[in-house]
Amino acid sequence: MNRTQSMKRNLTMVMDFYEMTMSNGYFRDEVKDTQVVFDVFYRKNPDNGGFAIFAGLEQIVDYIENLKFSDEDIEYLREQNMFCEEFLEYLQSFKFTGDIYAFPEGTIMYPNEPVITVVASLIDAQLIETAVLLQINHQSLIATKTRRIVKAANGRAVSDFGARRAHNMDAAVYGARAAYIGGAVGTATVLAGQMFDIPISGTMAHSYIMFYKDEFTAFKKYAQTYPDATTLLVDTYDVLKSGIPNAIRVAKEVLEPMGKRLKGIRIDSGDLAYLTKRARKMLDKAGLEDCKIVISNSLDEFTITSILSQGGCVDSFGVGERLITAKSEPVFGAVYKLAAVKDENGNFDPRIKISENVEKITNPGLKKVYRIIDEDGRAIADMLARADEEVDMSEPFRYVDPNKPWKNRFFENCSAKELQIPVILGGKVVYEKQSLKDIADYVKKQLSEEIWEEEQRFENPHTHYMDMTPDYYELKMQLLNDSRKDD
């Protein structure tokens, strides 16, 4: 069968092939209806940071709502000569009927805690693995990277300029969405603005200036076309000898006679710290104190920090390739691991993955995640508990630090906030989608009011504690001890 790249995509088919081979095996073994628990978590914060931002939940919900195999999909799978016909018939009417619990989108998260829990029949849980992970891995990575860049900008606006350097069209669009969650004020990607109501911005490229016979003419044409939004790109030829003088001339000869002001200039190359300081002096001397200076060109949190530490005069940043690709650490690393299987008595039997690498040993069982808040409203730890436990903070609450289990420790004068909420129950969406602005505001609120500043620094951030209730710690240790009996 001939297929073209222009065929309409069915995102249901975005999966690793082994999800199909395993599901077919479960079907043939007549265990497809067995209820299981899978957790989504990650093991390490990007860039050795102190936290990450949970993003991509809305796209997961959309994916689950639209899960359906078309006739063309079934025929393609049939051509692989790997699956029994009964399994393919089963897929023709497949619909996700399980439960999904997750952190609200925009929640600050930490390694080794389940940000998503899937409770579903075996095949339901298996088939969605890849799609769930790719949404979380991509958008959480970009949102977290953007937040670092925004922090480095220290109150100055950051916009996403990354589309042309993104890994593909979807990465550009959904990367812009994630960047907005992370604190970017806008994007240059028009489709992202249209889809998600993100403010869009943009002025000109160097080619616009090069097209006209000289720089002044190009600036003049642009100012006449957009007198209320004139920001001029001043580094096509020479920033200080040509670009800034011509921008000032346009401000005086074109805009001011119209009763307008030059909104800004943009510098996209050169020694940005030096050039912005010189540009600011030239603009101020010309009476253009209100003219903003925008810079771009391979920026990230490290270059921005350096520029500002040198006294760079910058009002806003356009950040492209290093934001949209998270260049310094382009892999987020969330995983999808089996945590429990329902037994014949209707109880969830915990499962644990053992590894020679301690960090790869999983946290077993159906569980809850709590954020422990002190009396000042600060998050002092997260805590894992068995799903059937009651966590009562009205009195001092004993907990276990898994790194120092011999210490007898208590939370006092604290409250516990359960982090996961129902998103899908019985295949039906129960999660009320939030506006993108509300999600971004939620991130800002947590970082300003709840998350310690020490966790937000770039160098040697404070490690957020991941504690356990004594009962949950005992469960994990019992499973580890039982595993030794099989050695």
C-alpha cells in the first residue's frame, strides 16, 4: 500500500511498537482486563536545578479524548503480520475507560514523585505510554528552561523567538505554549498565538533592511507603515555608526512630526553588553529615554546573567534556539513505570523495579503525594503515603527521610496538601481545563509564595526533601527485602 506523508495523522498511533506487541500478548493471554497502576515521574531536574514545572496535561487530555483506531490504522497493523485478528477487531472499537490522576498543570514538581498516575486495564494503560511521556517530557522541559531564563532576566520581559530553530512544527507551537507557562510574555509563532491566545510580536528581519537601497529608507518605510509600533533592527550594517543614528533620525524626522514615538530598537549581534550601554547613551542624548532596547541572538539564562552583570542596558529579551530546544539539557527524562497490579481479592498488589543504580529503584504501590506546608506558607517537603492512609497534621506527624531513616522526625505546625487530582474517571474527563494565563499565573504564585528562594537559585540549589510516611517506607523496604529472597 502506498502512503504519503500528507495523509491525515491519527495521534492514537503515536506509540512505540512494543506497546502493540505487549498488548497483543496480554490479549492472547486473556489478562487484558486486569487492573494496573502506572506512575509517571522523572529522576533529575534539568540543568541541575532545584525544581521543574509540570506542563502538557491539556494535550494529554485531548489525546485521551480522541483515542480511536481508524480502518487504515488497523490495516497497517495487520500488514505487520504480528497480531492476531481478534486483537485487531478489539482495537477497532477501542476506547480508553480508565482513570487518570495528575498534578494540576503548572505545579512545581520534584524528582521521583508520581506527577501522573494511571489506573486502568492493562491494555488501556499500556497503549497511552508514549503519548503521555512525550507531552510531559517536551512541555515540562521547555517550561522549566523558560522559567530559568525569566529568572535571569530579573523582571525584564522575555519572548519566545524560537520557531525556526525548533525540532519541528509541533515543537515550535507547543514549545511556545510551554514557554508561556514558564513565564514568557509572548511568542513570535503566529499559530501558537492563534491556538492558545498567547500575545504575538515581531518586527523585521535583516532582509527587510537589505531589500531597500539604504538603512534609513528601510527604517522610514517601516515607521510609516507601523507608526504606533516602530521597533527597528539596528545591527544589519553597524550598530553605533549606522543603526542607532538612522533610528534616531527616523524618530525625529518621521515619527515625531506624526506625533509618534520610537518604541524600540533591537540588537541581534555583537557584544550585547557593550552595545546596549552605548546605545542607551545615544538614545537618551537624543531625547529618546522612553525608547526600549531589545536584544536577541543565542540567549539563555547564562548569557543574560552575564550581560546584565556587566551593566547591559536591556529592557526585554527575544530568546530563540536555546529556549525552544532547551539546548543546555535537551532531555527531560520522565518515565512510565508499573506500580501495582490488582489481585483476585480486589487489592492492588504493589510492584517495585530493582536496579543496580539506586536512583532507578521505583516507589511502589498505589500512593498519594502531599506537599507539606509550614505555618509561613512555605513548602518544606513533599511526602509519599499509601493510598489508604490518613494523613493528619493536627498533631506532630512522624515521617521518614529515606536518606536518613534512622532519625526520628516530625512535621509540626504544618498542613498537607494532596497534589494529585482526578483528571479522567472511567474514561470521562472530569478535569476543568484552565486558561493558559491562569496556568502561568499559578506558576508565578507558587514560586513567589510557596517555593523557597534557595531552591530557585542556579548554583547549588537547595534540594527539596522527598519524605515518606512510616507505613509507606515500611512497604518499600518490605518489597526490597522480599526481592533478596529471590537472589
